[in-house]
Amino acid sequence: MTISTQSSTLFRRACRSLVGGVNSPVRAFRAVGGTPIFLSKARGARCWDADGKSYIDYLGSWGPMILGHGYPPVLRAARRAMVRGTSFGAPCEGEVKLAELVKQAFPSMERVRFVSSGTEAGMSAIRLARGTTGRPLILKFSGGYHGHADGMLVSAGSGALSLGRPSSAGVPLKIARLTLVAPYNDVGAVERLFQKHGKRIAAVIVEPVAGNMGVVVPRPDFLPALRRITKREGAILIFDEVITGFRLSKGGAQGIFGITPDLTCLGKIIGGGFPVGAFGGPARIMNQLAPLGPVYQAGTLSGNPVAMAAGIATLQALFGTDPYRKLQDLALSLIEGVYEAAHRRGVDVVVNGLGSMFTVFFTKDPVEDLAGAARCDTRAYGRFFHGLLKRGVYFPPSQFEAAFVSIAHTPRDVAVTLAAVDGALSDL
């Protein structure tokens, strides 16, 4: 493994003052081995480490950088806003304008509330669902990530119809037992959980296209069944589109699949690289939030003027250029090239993707849920990751994450990447 000298030095320093040397666990490279690289700058489709080595970047800050790094209109908007004030803790016009743009793209979001992260969006949507229905239980799916609120750090229990159990220390069992867990893409399991727990389920929360066990695409019947079951049972359907919102289409996954959820969570792209989250839905539900209703939610930096300005500029660029065909074509070129290289090298891979997001799984079997993802060869992925890294290509440092294409990527970048893929596979 080729390690940046400055990154190694910085990591040793970081370990003396930051927990594990990082501020988010996956950055520590524990899933792929080796020492994490420290980035010093990024522009367009490239990033540079602390030693000045450049990489074609498919991490994209875990999804937000759909326009590429340092997109000039976004930088200009953020600078203009920053000069006027970095934080008000009071209403500003930017909040209104960004909410109007979100509503334009997501008709299901009649009312919007901005927060500062995807975790806050998910946590708040769940509280709102419970407050609206008066029910205690939430149903999520194995491998789905909805932030690190206590009730979402829950894995499946020992039985198919059991209540959840904590997947993190510090989560009380009583809280975990308020979360039900079903396998992704398993409509039968959802039906059985509703049969058992009936009118105690407040909401079903789902990534309409999973991105946190690697990319897993819903079966054709999965999302329509969730909509049908929740309507029948009087439960709220929450689409967590923190990753897929404005990533897969202007209207997110719900625009592609034609499913209207009750609540939607957004993040990443709507901040243009700044910390922003949002949740929204019809007025009849959203008006249960304070100050209009009894469900409390607040945040000092919610609607931050700089983040709002960056988000506005990002969405205006997406609306003006309609880049989704280009993004899909670039991603498809990558996916087809990975399959060709893997076949040539005699390596079993499955590449799941939709739009501009994809994951390379080291397995010969389809990956349709967490169990399928868990059977993949993570050691092979780790070697593949480092093989790419030494050839100047930055993929996610975990088998169970999505890679992303931006409009800054070019066919030349794809060609260089595929040459690196071929070399990394040959190393295996």
C-alpha cells in the first residue's frame, strides 16, 4: 500500500487529539486497511492529498458534490452570503427560496423544515410520525442507514418477527425495541410485521434505493407494496432520500418510481457542500410541528444563510442544465468497463447501480439485501481499493458504500479509471 507521507504524519497527530484520528468512523480506513489519506483540496472531479498527489474522486464527499468540487456559481453564492453574515439564528430569505425550489422538485413536500444534517432530518421525521399517529413503533430495513439517532442504530433481532436490538453501545434496549427491522426488498416480512404489531406501527422508513449497504436497487414490487401497506394500515411512509434526493433525478427516487411518500428526508446535495438537511410532506402532517403543533423540533443553525445560498445555487444549476442523462451515461460506461475488466481478469464481481451511483461488490451472486452484501469478499474489496488509490483513483473506503459520478467527470476520467480498475483487479 502506497501511503502519503504527510497523511501518515497527520494521522499520528490526529490520533492524539481526535477519537480514532477521525470525525466519522468510515474515514479511518478500518474497512479496507491501511492509513487514511488526508485531503488538502478538491476541484472538479479531482481531489489532492496532503502530499499533493491527485485522485479522480468518486467519493464526492459521500454524495453531495454532484456538480463537482468548487463549482464556481456555488462558490460565488456562498461568498456573497458569507459577507452578509455567516449565521443569523433568525429567518432569512434564503430559507424561503430554497424551500420553494425543493417544493418545485418534490410535489410531495408541501411544507418543508430545514435542519443541519441527514441525521436530524430522519430523527425529526420519525418523531413527527409518532406525534401524528400516536403510535410508538417504527419499521426500518436491515442495512438501511437513517442517521445515528438511538432508535435507528438498531439491527434485526434473533427471530424473523422480533423487535430490534441495539447495534451500538449506549442505545437502551427499551429504545431499540421500539424499532422493527425487516430485510430490504422483502414484502412478505413487512406484511408479517404489520400482522403481528398492527396499529402500533407509526411509520415505515426506507431508503428507496439503498446506499449504505452499498447500492441496492428495489425490486419492482417493493416500494409500491410499502405504499399500499402503509396506506391500508394508517402508517406513515417515510422516504429517506438524503442520498437519492436530486442525485437520481430532479425529483429523487420518488420521481423515478412514481411513489408518493408521506414524508421525505433530504440532505447532501441540497446543501451544495455545506451541512444541510430537510424533511417535508403535506401540510396536514407538517403542521403538527412547533410552532403550529405539539411536536417539538428546533436548531440554532437550521436555515443557515451560507448553506441556503449554496443549496440554491446548486439546485438552480441542476434545474438549468438537466445533467441526469450525462451522469447516467458516465456511470454506465464505468459499470460496463468494470464488468469487462473483471471478466478479463477472472474475478467475480457484481456492480449495482442506478443513475449516477454504483457499488462494486466482490461476489458472484446478486446483491438484493444486507445478507447478500454481507456475503461479499470485503478483503478483496480492500485490496481493490488500495490498488485504485495507488493508481490515482479514489473510491469509497468501504465495500458497503456508494460511489458517485459528478458532472465534472469526463469520458477521459472514465477511461483513466477503467485502466486503473484493470490494474487493481490484476493485483488480486
